[in-house]
Amino acid sequence: MESIHLEIHGRVQGVGFRWYVVEKAQQLKLAGWVRNKSDGKVEIAAAGERDALARLEAAVKSGPRGARVEQIRNLSPVSIESLRTPFEIVR
């Protein structure tokens, strides 16, 4: 099991981005969370099999209709044990 911790830059709030991430992550059976940040970015922490994490990263590169992803930044790793199942939106 591996984990990723990402920060998504662009037009990613107000377009259903978090719900899109939750749906994809749950389909891929990942643990973790997604949240809006006060600076307009979205933060994602996820854990699971390497292939599933790669598929989630590929999905968030485009996001849902109306989103415009300009940059994906890798953040410091999070503890896999701290990530929740099922994947959810946190505040």
C-alpha cells in the first residue's frame, strides 16, 4: 500500500471537483480525503495500490466538466494509517 498527497491548482472550486475526486477514489477502493483550501486550491490525500493511485492522479489532471487544472503539486507524505475508508470530503 502506498499514498499520495496532492495540491491541485486552477479553477477547482465551485465546479464539483471534490465530488468528482470522491467518486473516482471510491471506485478505485482508495482510503483518504479531499478538501477545499481557503486559497482556492484543492488538497487530496489518498492511500491504496500503486495502480489505483496512478489512475486517480490521471483523473484529477482533467477533473470534472467546468474545472481547469493548471498545476498538480506533490506535498509531504501523510501517514497511511491516518487516512479514512471510505474516501470522503473533509472540511
